[in-house]
Amino acid sequence: MATASNTEISPRLTAVLPLAHVADVVRSIEFYERLGFRLANTVKDGDRIQWALLELNGVPQLMLARSARAMNPGAQDVLFYLYASNIAEYREKLKAQGITVGEMKYPFFSPRGEFRVSDPDGYDLFIAHAD
């Protein structure tokens, strides 16, 4: 049986980058920027932005694409977990910006706390404490 040498790199996943379909890419960019994301790139069709790449700390973290169909936020096809340092302070910061934030909860898998916000298309974002 052959083994890989130290100089070979075995194929493996290195990251995951979610793509969320949204009704209005610009509106969603503005919302996610309020959470702390930074716009890295866009693709337009004419004058309308159809796709965007958002970064956190210089690392691509989220893609947004204009949906060709009506949004169905109740389906929650995808759930987003975001992590923030000093979760209580971050929650208050979002509240001060006028973002509706859920109550702080302390489930067994997030004993330092988490809360929920909804983006403009109704996607639930769970924001938990970064360990």
C-alpha cells in the first residue's frame, strides 16, 4: 500500500463559503455591512448588482446572489451561525444601530450565549460567542 510522502498534499476541503439567494443584493449588502462584513466584489447585469462577495477580517465569508424566485424565509433552507467576541456588547451595538435582536439564550452548545437576528429576506442569523 502506497503512502503519501511529506511533500505531497492530500486533497481536502479547506473552507466553506455559503451563497444566499436574496431579493435585493444591495439591500442585503447594506444589512450585512452593519453586522461588520465588508464588500469585496460585485457582479452587475447592466446597472443592477446580481452577486456580491462579503468578507470578515479580509477573508471571504458570504456570497449573495439575486434570486429569480420569490423568497420563502419560513423554509429556512440555510441557517447562518456567526461568531462574535464579547457577545453581549456586540448585541447591544447591533441594537443601537436599530437592528432588531432576539433575546440572549444560553443553550448547552453555546453556554456563553447566543441571539438571533433576521436579515432583510428573513434568514435567521444565530450569533454566538467566539471562543
